[in-house]
Amino acid sequence: MKRRGFTLIELVMVIVILGILAAMVLPRFIDLQGEARKAASRGGLGAIRAAVAVTYASNAAIGDSTPVPATLTADMFQDSQIPTEPISNSTIVTNLTTPPGETGSGWRYDTANGRVWVNDSQYSAW
């Protein structure tokens, strides 16, 4: 009686081919995580910049002599939460007029002109 099945060499060849395919696809998935964090950071920056613009407009409308907000606070946002910076998973806001509390995490806020950016060494202008 003749047995049917795969030989050891055939199984090894299939495993090698699957390994080659995985080696080609894996770097693309690893890169997607970084891109997703960057996209989430851009979204958070947009929300913060919009909140600063609305607060600036409100302060200017009531005749405030310094309409740029002195700091970012949770009450500036609709859900009363400062967006999380996804690269370091932090909501820390560091004003440029004060020394950094935790280097390399959270958001940086310039109280002179209202600019906001990610407080991370990998950040470039988004």
C-alpha cells in the first residue's frame, strides 16, 4: 500500500518560502506604527492649535491686552482634556518661558506667539 503525504524536503521548502515572504512584509508593518503615531500627533497638534486660536479670538474680542493664552489648560477643549501626544503618550505641556519639566515628552507651547509643537527629538515641522 502506497502512503500519500508530503516529504520533509517539501515541508522545509514551504517554510522557507513563507519565511522569505514574512521578511519582505514585516518592515512595512513596523513602519506603519510610526506613521500612525505621526498622524495622531498631527491630529493632536491641530486640535491644540484650534483651541489656542479660539481662545486668542475670544481674548481679543473682549479687549484683552495679551490675547495669547498664558498656558494650555483642559478647559480650552470641548472634552476638557488636553490631547495625548502619542509618541511619548503624554499630556504634559511645557511653556517656553519655564524650564522643561520632562525633556522629550508631551507638547511645547510658546506663550509669546501661541505656537505649539511636539516636545520630541524625532519631531520635525508638521
